[in-house]
Amino acid sequence: MLHISALEKLVHELSRLPSIGPKTAQRLAYFILKSEKDFPEKLSTALLRLRAEVHECARCFNFTDAEICRYCEDPHRSDDSLCLVEEPADIMRIESSGAFRGRYHVLHGAISPLEGIGPHDLKIKELIRRIDAGLHNESPAIKEVIFALDADLEGDTTILYLAKQLQGKGLKLSRIAHGVPIGSDIDFIDDRTMNRALQNRVEL
Amino acid sequence: MLHISALEKLVHELSRLPSIGPKTAQRLAYFILKSEKDFPEKLSTALLRLRAEVHECARCFNFTDAEICRYCEDPHRSDDSLCLVEEPADIMRIESSGAFRGRYHVLHGAISPLEGIGPHDLKIKELIRRIDAGLHNESPAIKEVIFALDADLEGDTTILYLAKQLQGKGLKLSRIAHGVPIGSDIDFIDDRTMNRALQNRVEL
């Protein structure tokens, strides 16, 4: 449709990005054509550098450009509690709340039979090994595992599966609270959230 | 904030794209990190290829990867009428309507005193030269100039300026009609559009 092969190719590649449809991709490509001379090169260099430098942390599977990520490295964080998240980006969300000073473990997804994602596709084997190493005094012991997974079917399935796997290891298991978001209007809360907020009501 | 220099750099570059804020850029960068191994390279290659191969058409300033763009090249299009647009992307919009089979001229912007864009920043000198060449039989004569500029202050200013410049050259000047879009609910039309639609009412 654009009749310029190099333009069509870029639009095609940009369209593969999430939330970028063909129309937006086209607008971005035109913007890049009209941008400062060195912008495509800078963007291209940044893309290649990302893949060359960033990889998974050997311990928690967060993204890092070092051997071990900054949260695993930090001597001021507690080894007692381990927070499980689905994606590296989730760590930042938790960090910016300032309410957690333990360690992380990134599963890189959640169990989803519909999408064909089973326990073996996630960093679960590595999680068990990490917890067991603590139990055998090969590393500082983990006392609590906090599930900070998405509040959906996949998250719930993963929590059920892992709770079973972690049984009998003497760990305190917990999940982050679900309920009415702070600052929100009660009127706009969906049924499932309100249901959970009532079930998990906190005594005053 | 992301604490990984290569990731921060890519987020920074992606944030320079229109409609991509820091939050979206971050999401895109994480997607790229988790994408197929060759995606960053493909995207990077497409970016560099765009700038290397695509440039402005020597005649109408549309983007092309040839010397002359496909609309200037096409022998089946009429040389009689010339359609003025602000951006190369506007040509596609007009083409897909199928209502115009003449030639184009891309101004690459519109006059905007607020943004410091004057006539000399646009392809106006080139437009006048093109029209004059037709008048002096150096190229096929242009008989009508159609303004298909944006319906805003900048578009209107540019039309006023150009109408003056093109006076006395024996050209028919016109602008595309502004009014209520086809298929739209009268109830949702803004005052200025309705004003224009009433002013320019068409006799039955």
C-alpha cells in the first residue's frame, strides 16, 4: 500500500510491537523519516545494545546487565522473604511502593493451559532449587514467599500449583491483597473486586 | 529508574516517538527483550534501510525510493490539476478515496508564525517554479491547484498566502470541502464544522 519497500518493511516490523497497529506504525515511520538525521541510527544502536547487554539475572531472572541483578546484590535487603512476580517489569511496580525490602524471583509468565504454558515453561524448577538451597544452609534461608502475581485466572492457577509444590518446606506463604484501589470511587468498582474486598475485610 | 543503562537508553529513544510516553516506551522495551532473538536486529535493519533508501521525490517532494515518485511517474495521471498537501502521508489518504487522478505537491508543513515556520521553510519556491515551468511550456501546463491542507489555522494561513502568490497565473484555485463527515451523527458535530457546512451548503 505504501509502495516504498523500505517504508513498508519498517511499518511491518513496528506493527509487531504491542499496542502498535498498522496505522500507528505508519505514523511512526513517517515521523522517523522526518526526524533528525541521526535518530534512526540512535534508535537502531539502542536496540542492538539492549539485546547484547541485557540478560536474565542468574539468581532471580530479573533483567540485568551484570551477572547478578541489583536486588540480589544489595546487602541491605532481607533474605527472609522472597517475592514472586510474573515479569521483570512487575518488580519496579513493587519497588516504587517502597513496601518490600526482600528478594525477588521472576517466573517469566504464569501457568496457562489455554496458551499451552505449563510449569516447565516457567522458572519454577529454579525457584524450588533456590528455596531448597536455603533449607540445606547452602544459602541464607527463605522464611516467607509472597505471591505478587496478576489477579487473573493464570495468576490464581500458578499460585495454587506453587502452594502445593512448596508445602512441607516450613515456609510462610502469602499473596498480596486484592480489593478496592486507594483513592477510587466505590461506585466504579467491578463485582469481582468488591466481592474480594468484602471477603478479605480487615478488622478495625 | 530502570537501573540498566542499555534499557534506559532504548526507553529514552523510543520516548521520542510521537504518542509514545515513557510508560509505553518501557513496555515496548520489555517486549523487545522478550521477543524472538532476531527481532531487535530486524527492526534495527529496517530503521537504517529507511533512512538510506527513502528520500524526497525531486519533483513533488513526496517520499520515494526512486528519483521520481510513482505519482509523478505515472503516465495515466492528468497533468492538468495539482493537489497541494502538507505531508507525504496525506497523499495516501487522498489516493485511497480514488477521487483524484492528477499530480501532487508536498509542502512539508504549513505556515505557522507561532512555531516559527514561514513560507521559506516550505516547498513553496519549488511549487511556484513548477507552475511557472508549465506556463512557459517547459513542462505540461497546470490548470487547477487544489488545496488539500489541514482544516486549521496553519492550513488556512498557508492557503491565503499561496492564493496571493498564485494570483494572475490563470490558474483555477480550489480547496477541498469542509463539512459534516459522511455517516456521522449531526448531534456530534462541533460548531465550527456545522458553521462551515451551512455556509457551503450545496444546492439540490
